[in-house]
Amino acid sequence: MNIIRTINLRKIYRVGVERIHALRGANIEIEQNDFVAIMGSSGSGKSTLMNIIGCLDQPTDGRYFLANRDVSRMSAAELAKVRNQQIGFVFQSFELLPRMTALRNVEMPLLYTRGGWGSRRRKAKAALERVGLGNRMTHRPNQLSGGQKQRVAIARAILNNPSILLADEPTGNLDSATSRDIMQLFQQLHAEGQTIIVVTHEDDIAKYCHRIIRLTDGQVSSDVRTKNPIPRPAAA
């Protein structure tokens, strides 16, 4: 079943009198439990496409269907609910609050939802344990390594069991060994049924994904299934 479908997406930014065409008719379909890398050079439109898929931006023209719902017909309140509950975001810069513990950072998406303190705390603890940080819950970001910070960010992203996990250059600030650990965590989440979209410019990272979509000048230039993705490590 398609969870994401875009039809002739176009995005034009105006900078003074100049019109910048970020997307020029992008058509993609992503199925539930797909594991996709979106690649392209700087200016290819991959970040713009991710922002539209994540309901952070709207196309100038074209249509976007999320779980068969036309996003253009959603109200502001519905879009906010989608961003909070249906889509999890992971960013290159982690986006953690420095004065809060890992546990408090993960709890943040639940602060304005129904449910008591105890329920929020249990969900946040479960998310941190799921990413292997059960023993780092009381640590603040400055007490964590880069890989641990990204695991906290991933725990926060999966807190509400979103339909889609969007990761924008998730290994951009990490060394190669730590990048491998993070991609293996994504493999684990994918094996558990999570739909994952990774925006990256690194071929070594894309090799973990099962499908690679390449953008060129705002259009899909190739869309191929990975013949031999890097295998998921055997369970210990």
C-alpha cells in the first residue's frame, strides 16, 4: 500500500525578482515499510521534497497524498497533528535542548498531548530503551557522544509510533563507525515495520537502504531497488 504519493510536485521560491525552481514535477510513490534513500547534489531539490513530505512546506503546484489523504485539503490543526503523530523527524544537528536530560528531550512531543506525567515518562523510557540508551536517560547532551545524541533524537522521533520516519542527513555529523551504528539502528526499526526515508548525499549510507531515489534539477532522475543492500547484523 502506498503511504506517500506525489503527483507532479513543483516548488518555486521567489528571491527578489528571481524565481528559483526547486522542484519541477517530482513524482514518487513510497510503500508502507519501505526503506528509501533520497539522493541528489546540492540544489537538486531533495531537502525541498523532504520538507513537503514532512508537511513542513507546501508545493507551489501538484498534489501530495499521505496515506491516501490529500494534504492540500488539511487544515492547519490537522497538519500539526500529522507532524506530531504520523511523522517522526531526525535531523543532522540532533536538535536537542542542552539543559534537559535525554529523558526530558524525548518527552517533549508529549507535553501538549493528553495523558499524565506517568504515561509520558513510561513512553519516553520505552523509546530510549528501544534505541539502546536505557542507561543514559539522566544524561544531558553535553554528556553524550554524537552517536548517543542521534539515538536520543531517534527515540524522540519514534515516540508516537509514527507512520513515517524522515531522516535528513542523519549521519552528517558522525564518524564512519558511528554512522554505521546509526544505520544499523534504522535497519532494526525497519525490520520492526517502520517506514524510513533517509535524505543523504553519501553513497555509503544509501547502501543500507532498499531503494534509492535520485533527484536532478528538481525531478526524479532514477528510482531503483538496491540489489544488495548492506545486510542487517545478526542478533546477538
